[in-house]
Amino acid sequence: EAAVRVPSWATALMGAQRSTGGAPTLIDGGARREFRFEQPMCIPSYLLAVAVGELEGRPIGPRSTAWAEPSVVAAVAAEFGEDTEKFLLLAEEIAAEPYAWSVAAPPPLPPPPPP
């Protein structure tokens, strides 16, 4: 279990499942928010990822959400939306097992700096 505390304007994401029903808890008189996560499966430390920023999520499938900054979240959702569920279904077919993490939330990389 992990708790990530961020400024009130920020959202925390982690390579784990949110454990408080998805909603953050307001702390410090509303100045900060606390996100709680659980990782029920053992994973190597190099697979643990945390992202914090002004992030907005858009559902892109029955079990996936695209996260990005508000100015680009629509484009990110369009980019990932069509294929994410297909990839999950194909992975399940190849592995002959259900997707172990139950929810997919692929974070996009930021655009490269201008030359």
C-alpha cells in the first residue's frame, strides 16, 4: 500500500490500483490531496511508476483510461482509444489468461523539445 500526497491542483497516478474508490482525500485543510494505491501482485521495483501533475483522465475503453495534461488529453484519448482494448484482448489471448492488472492507463510521453 502507498499514499501519495500532492498539491490540491495535482493528480497522482501509480502503477497500482487506487484503493479508496478512486477519489483522493483532501488533507491539510484542502491544500493537498492524498491518493492511496494498492499493488496486490508482487512486481519488481523497476516496474513501479509514479506520475504527478495537472492530469486529466478520459475513458478510452471498458477498462482503460488515457491520462494527460488537459490541453492534450483529447488528442491522447484519440491516439490510444482505438487500439488499447485490442492490445489487451490480444495479450490475453496470447497469454491464455486475463489481464492481471484489471485496468490499463497508458501514460503518454511528453512531446520532445523544439530543435
